[in-house]
Amino acid sequence: MMTKMNNTISLFEFEYLVNEKQGTQNAAENIKVVSDVAFHYLKQLSLQMDEESRLLKPCRFNGLEVLQVQNYAGVIFTPDNTQIEVLPKVGKQGGDSNKNKQEARSALLMMLKSLKGFRHIETQAASIASQKMPLLEVFITQFLETVNTLIKRGLRSDYVAREDNLAYLKGKLNIGKQVRHNFINKHKFYVEYDEFLQDRPANRLLHSALVCINKYTRSANNQKLLQELKFVFTDVPVSKDYKLDFTRMKLDRGMDYYKRPLNWAQLILEGFSPQSMKGKNHAPSLLFPMEAVFESYVANILRKQVANGYQLKEQVQSKSLVKHAEQHWFRLKPDLIIEKDNETKVVLDTKWKLLEQSKDNGTAKYGLSQSDFYQMFAYGHKYLSGKGDMFLLYPQSEDFTQAIQSSFCFNPEAEEKLNLWIVPVDLSVGVKDEERIQWPDESPSLHLAYNKKCKAL
């Protein structure tokens, strides 16, 4: 059945949103209902975006005008306070829907942790699963827990420069302002002094993040803890300029315990803050492009397994498709390459798509894309001189659990062949990194490039 309208909505990538005006006609499991206000806002937002960065695609499905969620995961907010949680499509499998959502959230958190700005995320499976809450509440819970831990160790104060017109002498007398302000009031002193206060950039940012999430959290436990934490910051003003305070912020010796809560504060303030949005009608959002997240996660796994003497490089663009009038046109940029002695040995590319291993015929072709093969063909000829091994890595799913053992050969008649291998990456929480990628049995160049300890080899 079509999901009824709710202020908090969860759906997977490539599912659909429809407005309540269209009701429950042509009901389908993968259509979620939002308010007319939310739908109109999201439709206008989608029309303002260019094709490549579009989050929502207007289209028709089952006779309905719908918005299809594209390759992003995270949380979207709308002006009527609807929260839309978009989960990675790898969790969309048969069976228990709630369990699938929990697994999708856990997989996303695990992948996000590989990104530079997200090392602070807690990804322990037991912790995430036990909370059984939407992604946004998981983020808020982890932020509140880090602030609570910080407060138990104490808010740090710092000397803050002040100036005031006092009835007594304190600090240093400002002669110029004394003459200007107190020419008649001889009993007053215009002074400059330092005061030891909790009003410092780090504390202002934490307080601002607490105030920010106040309008987003819907968990009773989070709301209760939030009010307790905000009380501790009563004497700390909120930040008037987040970016400036992050620039000014300095952590003194012994303030390492501030790092995790401040990382969370930056994510919250830059993701949810109106200061970070363009235009008057934009509601904040916290969204992650899954193609980039998956690529970064795979690179993080592979980097730990490359053998001595080999190097893993990301986003190399040293080759171009053609040369024209002494200019190199159409740069070729594979996601990953493995080099030894400055020579490319292996080319790897990641694709955030779901394959179906059962569709092993010339028509369906496992769901593989012809354009991806053309792209790899160009990489192979330019980076490997037309011979060697290349790999396309896809997320593992219930329909794609092991590497396709036969390669795709671009030059079967040649003595030295150019082979492309199709490989799954297991995104389940709790799996060892060296066991996540199910390499094919027959890929000699990859065997040379990876540590022997890797079980997959």
C-alpha cells in the first residue's frame, strides 16, 4: 500500500514522493505521501537544480505526478517541518522493512566514517541497532552524548577582552575614550580589561548547535537531555557568525575532549543552518552524494591492503582521450589506480548501482551499463596501454553476492589481453575490511598488487 502522509517519512533512493492531493489512487509500496506544501517546495527545488546535481527528478509513475529521489542519502527538511529520510538503496531488500532500514542506516554511517569530516561518527552495530531511530535522531543522539561527556569534564574558560565605562578603575584606562565619554562624569573610568569567561568560540559554537537541533529532534529522550545541556550553557552566548568563530577557534592544551562535539557542531551548523543556505525559501538539508561516499569508502578499504612498493591513487587525470592543436581534450579520470615505480598496474572504478547476477544473458547483461564499458575501454587503452586488468566495483546486494568469475575481454584475439572484472563490495556492518571485496579467482595483476594476508586473494 501507499504510505500515508506523515511529518517524518523514510524512503530509499529511487523511490517516489507524491502529494496528498493525489490521495491513495494507484497505490504502490514505493510511493510515499507528503503534504501539498512539501511537494510544491521540493518540486520547485528540483527544477532549480542542474541535471547532474539534481536530488529529485519530476516524472510520472503509475499515472501519478511524482518526484523520484536520486543518488543521495540523508535528510531533507521542508518549510512545513516535514522530515524526509532518504536511505541507501543497498538496504532495500525483501523481508522485514524496519530491519532493512536499520541496516541501511548502519551501512551509511559506516561509509560516512571514511570521509575526512566524519571520523567522529559512532558506528558500532549494537549501538546503532539498539536505538532504532531515524538517521537524523542518530546524529542528534551522538552529538548530545559527546556534549554530555564534555560537560562532565568541564567547560573551559578563556580570557576575553572587554571595555566598559565603570565606577571604579579596573585594568587599563583608555585615555582617549575617557576624555570623550567622561569629560563631565569625572567619577567614571573608561577601561579595558581581560575577564576569565566561558564566552569563547568553541563554547559559542556548541551552544549554537544545541539551539539549532532544538527544532529538529522529535525524540523525547533527546529533548530531555537537550534541555539539560542548554541550561549548562546559560552564560554562553550563541555564535553570531559560525564561519568566523570556526576560524577563530583555538583549542588549548588539554582540550582534545572538545574535538568530537565540535566536529558534530560543525556538521549541524553547516548542514542545518540558514547561514549556509542560499535564497529565502530554502529549508536546510543534510544530504550525501552516494556515488562519492561509496568511492571514498572503497578507497579507504583498498589503501589498507595495497602491497609494499605499490601505491593507490585517487582521481588521477594524467591522460586525455585526444590531443588537438597541442591541447589535451577530454581528461580521463578513473576513480582509483594502483601504481608501481610510476607505472599504472591496475585501474579501478566504483559504481553506485545495483546489479542482478541472475540476469546473465545478452539482453539484461546483469544490469551493466554500456557507457561504463566504453569509459573503462578508454581507461584501459590510455592508462594500461591496452593490456592488463581493470575492475568495476559495485555495492553487494542479495542479487549480487560474488564476483563474476569470467572477465569481460576487450581484445580477445590479442596475445596480451585487456580484461574487465565485475566485483561486489560487502557493506554489512561488522565485516572485516579485508573480507569486504570478493575478488575474482583469476586476476593476476591484482594478486601482485595486494598483501598476501588479504583473505579474498
